[in-house]
Amino acid sequence: MLGAAVYAPAYLVQHRLILLRGPVFTAAVQLAVPFTVRLGDWALGTAPAPSMAELLLLAVCCGGIALVTGRPAARLAAAE
């Protein structure tokens, strides 16, 4: 039952995102999911605050996502 209640909607959202934005964008965004879950646990009080290493890795992950998912036109304009 839990699989149907949680994973089925996530599966549908994932495939809709692939359709709308493409597989590279979707894969890049999914890299942030573990960090988001970790921050959610902390916000709910079920886990201690993230360590500096976790925050650093989150920043690196977000930077990579920004590089991959950024608009190509903006990158081309910046290169000129």
C-alpha cells in the first residue's frame, strides 16, 4: 500500500518532468533529492542539524545542477 501511495505519484511526476524538460534536467534535479530529504528530516526534528560536510556537498550538488540545467542562451551570451 505504501508503494502505491508514495511511489506511484512520484513515478508519474518524474515521467511528466522527463516529457516537459528532458532526461538530463530530470536526472540532474534528482541529485538533490537525498539532500532535500536530509534537510527535511532536520526541519521536522527527527535528525540532528546537517554537518559542514553535508552542507558543502549540498552546495556542490546545487552548483552542478545549476551548470547542467542553466539556459544555453544565457551561457552563450555570457561567453561573448
